[in-house]
Amino acid sequence: MQPKHLDTRVVAARRRAVIVAATMLTSIVAFPTLGSTQNAGKPIVIARDMDLNSLDPSRAFCDTCQIYLSSVYDRLVDLSPDNKSIVPMLAKEWTANSDATVLTFKLDPKATFSDGSQVEAKDVKWTFERLKNIKGGMAYLLDNVKSIETPDKETVVIALTAPNSEFVGSLTAPYAGIINSDAVAEHGGEAGPEASSKDNAEQWLLANSAGAGPYVLESYSPNHELRLKRNDNYWGKKPSVEEFVFLQTKDAVSQTQLLENGSADIAMQVDPTTAKAINNENVIVETAPSFNMVYVAVSPGAKNLPHPLDAKIREAIASAIDYDGIIDLTVDGKGKRLPAPIPNGFPGGGIGEPIKHDVEKAKGLMKEAGAADGFTLAATYPNVNQYGVDYTLMMQKIQQDLAEINIKLELQPVEFSVWREKVNGDGIPLTAVFFAPDYYGSSQYAQYFAMMDGTVWYKRAGGKNDPSLANPETPKLLAAALAAQGEKSGELFGKLAGVLANDRIILPIVSPDAVFVSRKGISGLRFSACCNMVLSDIQAK
Amino acid sequence: MTQYVFRRLISMPLLLLGVATMAFFLSHFTQADPLSALVSERQMGNPEVVAAAKQRWGLDRSMPEQYAIYVKNLVTGDLGVSFRTRRPVLTDIAERLPATLELVIFAMLFGTTSGIVLGVVASRFHDRPADYAARFFALFGSTVPVFWSGLLLLYLFTVKFGLIPGPGRLDARADQPPFVTGMFTLDALLSGQFGTFLDALHHLVLPAFVLGWSVTGIISRLVRASMLDVLGQDYILAARAKGAGEARTLLRHALPNAMIPTLTIVGYSFAYLITGAVLTEAVFAWPGIGSYAVDSARTLDYPAIIGVSLIGATAFLLTNLVTDVAYAYANPRIKLG
């Protein structure tokens, strides 16, 4: 038998061990969350599912790219908060000749890059030539530029191949942000005709920025974190927030959790249904109309169709969809219908009434087309939740709606890359996808959706094999709208919108409202048609 | 033993080449568009832009040519450039692997320790309430999907009680420790940043628990079964007859013998978690290899897919080797040759 005093020592030692372990465990678990206690003077954290594919203005194309580039690279012109008016930025003024084919921009002599060097005409020429010659994400913005001249260091003269009343507006796109040509050329940047194969600056631009914007890149870790800090040499009005951190946060629920426990200040992709469930007095939910669009596309040229998707069938499909029901179901009613695939508020957008949900009319059209008994259509779509719309939910509702006119949809949710392969290959009879503008202007919609040679959806709809799909009115209307100015231009874009709508290839479902969720004390959040969200407008208490 | 290890090590490059070849051809035969991360939707109608992207990324070459170039670069340690992040795959992996390793090490520490304790307790109190409770906990951990338990625990401990910080490795407002190993807890300690160490540890608690729970289930069941087997052996009876206490009998005589089959599972679990922490990393926004692999697969990012496959294969090969060696040490009857 062991002596009694030994037992007592063992028990005491065990007690001490338990106390130490418990203390350690408590200190780990109950260590206060930093987010809730250390906000003052710290960066503003934005929880976002970042879709960044590059930080190089000439190569990037994504929603987060718009926010980053517009914060770091000032453009010649900016879009005012009314989302319509073009206002000076690096160019203090600009003029156009009588037919708007030659534009002259005068640079603000005060404008400097973040390294302190002056923004000169040569930088503008180099930036635009690089964007065009790299043939990257948004080169289309400069498709109709014939030449760029720089008569002096503060003047840029751009000649166009044809009149384009939307050209100046298109330069508000973040991808047209002006790059410090000396800095980037020094790190492999190339703007000449061989730029697509010779430019090697992209990797340098993933770790450095070379713009004249209010923020500079501090650090970037793909799919994890993007840090921007205030440009202390900024030539314009200095923004109030010193530092922003974008934190990769995949879904709306996680974004909300971060916000509610104080680890984030702003969440940008919270859908209306999740936002509705937030019950926290320190969290503010605001909505604003966006210019994003969720749409269904019908492709008469897709292979192996069980029945031709002619004009009558397309009209029947368009009439059978319960648009309001989808808006209620997917975004809790927080969205607008669009009469045509051009956003309300854009030139020619929002004119007329959107197509009505009319099942009887749809059934009649099916009968007239000899398809009263219906048929089955493959409906492959990207399995995403974009702009708050759950695509599977939306497609299930459309499946239900079309079943009423005996069209059976076979839903096939796939990854975006698989969808791209299918839609550009054999084609997809009926699909759904999304679109966001790069700038305030309607020509980008015509150039993407219109049934005319060279557009993405003309090819996908089967225009190559069936030229009868082409609408000869469209290119003429587009050219006329771009040649006209002001109200006349808007009127012609309105006609163009009508043509796009009546093709019934692109069926706009909803323009979902932008939902901004933030902690109390954050202000200045707004949706911008060119730039998504403008960081320099944000203020924090 | 040395010869055995050497033979295993020199056979690794060949095995890795096989893995790279499989990953290369499988990803190239997938019906998806690798240009989705390279060419914007807007530009898909522009043949010049599509051709320029294909040329830049070598996608205009035939598959055998692409394969030959890949293997040639691989020999020099170049895993190519990711279509999605536009950075060298090696840089991406070097940045993300420490995050996964840190998570997996903590998960394994929790999973192995709790698994062994629960297994011993369950065997000692065989068919009694403690056994049932331990088995229920273990079964729950290995059957409940991570996306459910992770989200539920996040909701409870982060939103409801505010005890645990939200997703991520470190509070975004905290200063990151200087890079030494890439593991924030270790780097913070090495640089003397105790606050950062606690913050990193705090962020690790929940994901490591969720990830380790599945290991707890496997190990505790295995330890329980082995212990029950061992406890019925004559030498245990002999130990008890000689007056050994219950704790000594269990921990000194029974457990070491019961642990031998467990070693294999521990080694396998470690390699499995390195490549299989996908869901945990997704739920907890953990910037590791798992989430990198998923994002790469979704965009058909060939170089990244092959790079991750190589990392996974290396992890399996190395842990298998370490397990085999450990097995031989633990059981002198096993001869490696």
C-alpha cells in the first residue's frame, strides 16, 4: 500500500494539471474576437467572393476587377453618382469634331501617379495601345480607335474609324485606367503591335500598382486577400478610409457571419433572402437598383433540337415564363423587370412594357407552330448564385412554367467552364446566364446580344448556320444610334432595344437590386454602372 | 532499413511522373473550356482575341506537344503558370501549403489524441455508458458531413455566442507574422508576437476540431477494437496477476501493442487530410491547398490541377514511407526489405 502523503501529492499534481489545462483551453476559446474590439483606426474589411482573374488593367475582366481598378487607376473621365453624366477625371476637358470621329482630351496638369510622376499624354497613348494590342479581356473598348496622337504632353487626340457617341462614356470603364507607362515598361510592359506575345508585365502588376488613383495595391494573395492602402500622393480629393481589405468569403451566409461577429465591415454579395434573416441592430441592409441582368437565352441553332425553335416557339417560351414569380422566389421581390436586354436607365433601356406572362397565348402559339403536344429541351446552365439569384431555383421555376405549355426542360447544372464549352460548341437549346455593364452605354449590349454578324450570341444562337436569324435592321440602327447625339441617340437605342427584345433570343428575367450589408457607421456605399462600388466614396466612423 | 528508404525515395520521381501524366490527360479530356478564366465572355466572339489567348497559354499546340513541354518544364521544377491566378503554380502552392499543413497538424493532434483516449475509455468500460457515449461521439464525427457540422458550429460559436472568430486564418485587421514557415502559429511564436499567436490559434480551434473529428471517429474505433483484443491476451492477465494497477495495465501493457495497426491509419489520415480538407477549407474560408484545388478544377486550370495532384501524390508517398518505417520500429518482428 502506498503511503497516504504520496496520494495527496499525486492528487494535488493532477489538480494543478487540470487547472492549467482548463486555463489554457479557456484562454483559447474565450480569447475575445479581435474584430469586435479593435475596429478603431484599423482597415475596413470587405467580405467578398472575389472573382479576380488579373490585376492588370489590360488583361482583367471581372466584377471585383472593376472595384480594384477604379480605385487604383484613374481614367480620363469618370461616371458621376447619377450613373449617367460623364465628368472629368484625368482629362480636365474634352472636345469632339462635328461627326464625333476625332476627340481631343486635355489632361489635368496636376494629375500625378502614385510615385509622384506627372500623368502625361504618352501614358494615355501607351495605355490604350497596350489595351488594344494585348487583345485581352476588354480590348473591345478600343475596337474602333484608328489612331492616337499626342501633340504635347497634356493633349491626347483620338481618331475613330466611325462616329461613336458612346466612346467617351466607354472610357469610364475601369479597364481604361491610365497606367504609368515608364514604371510598367521597365517591368516587361509592351504596348506595340506584338504586345499580345511580348508583354510580360502581368506578374509584376499582381504585386505592384502603377496608377493615379486614390488607392495603391498593398498586397494580394489570390483567392484569399486583397489589401489596398490610401495613395498619400493622390492628386485629387483624398479618400477618408486609409486601408481596405477584401477577404475571400465564398457565400452569403459566411459573409453575414463575419459581419455579425465584427470580423468584417461590409458584405457585398448577400442575397435578399439571407439579408432578410439578419436580425442585428449593428448591421445595416441597404438596396439600390443595379444594372446587372439575369437572362434566359434560347438558341435555335443548337444541335439535335427535337423541334425547331422558330419565332413562334420562342415567343411562346417568353410568354410562358412567370417573371414576377421568379423575382419573388429568387430575390424576394428585390429586382426589376426589363423590357429588353438593355438595363433600365441606359440609353434606350426601360422603354415600353416587358412581355406579359400569358400561358393561354403561349399555348396558342405552340399550337400554331405545330407543337401543341410539346417536346423536351436540354437546359444546361452554370450552377452559380450570381447577383443574389440562385440559378437552380430559377431554372426549376422556369421548368415548372414551361411544363404548362408541354415543354419539358431537362435541367443540367454545370460548372461555368463546362457551360462555356457547351454553349460555344454544340450550343444549348435553353440556358440562363448573366451580364454586367462595363460602362454607361447601350452599344455594349448590342455588340454582345444582337442578331448580327460578329456578336457572341448571334454565333451561339446558330447564326453561322442559319443566316436568316440575322436581323438586317440591327447593324444599321446601331450605327445610326452611335452617330447620333443626345436624345436622338437615345431614341435610336430605344428602337434597337425593341429589335433585341422581339428577337426573343435573349429573355431578360430580372435586374436584381444590389444589396449592401454593412456595420453601423459605414456610409457612402453605392452601385456604380462602371465601377460596381466606389471605394473612395466610403466613409467609416 | 537505409537501403529500403533509399529505394523508395528514388522510385518517387517515376511515380510522380505517372501521376502528372494521368492528371494532364484527364484534365485535357474534360469537356470544359480552359479559356473561361482567360477570355472574357464579351470577347468570345472575337477570333483574334481567342487566338491570342490560346497562343499565350500554349493551348494552340497539339496535346502531345503540350505534354512534352510540360514534362520538360517539370524536370526543371517549373509547374507552369496558373490560368486563374496568373502566378507560377509553385508560388501559389508554396503560399497555400503551410496553411493546409497547419490546419492538418492541429486536426491530427486533436483527432489522434481524442481518438486514442476515447478508444481506451471505450474498451475499459466495454458495453457500459462511457463506451456508448464514446462510440456515439466517434460515430457522429465520422458520419456528419463537414459542411453541416462546420456551418452549425460556426453559427453557434461565432454568431450566437461570439466565442470564436469567424472564418479565415487571422483577423483581417491583425498584423501577419513575418514569414518563416508560413504557419501563422509557429511564425508568431518565433517572432514573439503572442497576441497574433493567440489569434491564429483561436481561428484554428473550430476548423481543426471539425476536420479532426472525422479522424477521432476512425482512430477511436480502431483503438477500441485493438484494445479489446489485446486486453484478452494472456500477458495482460499476467500483468494484472503481478499486481499492476489498472492505469499501468492499460497504458503500459495494452496500449502500445494496440497502437501498431493505428499507426497506418494515422499516416494515411495525415496524407488524406492534406488533399481532403476541401470542405473544411471552403466552410472556414481557409486559404489552403484544398480550396485552391477546387477553384482550379472549376475553371479547368490545367497547370494548377496537375500541380495539386503532384502535391497530393507526394504527401501520400512520403507519409506511406514514414508509416512503414514507424511500423518497423514499433514492431521489431517486421523487417523492411
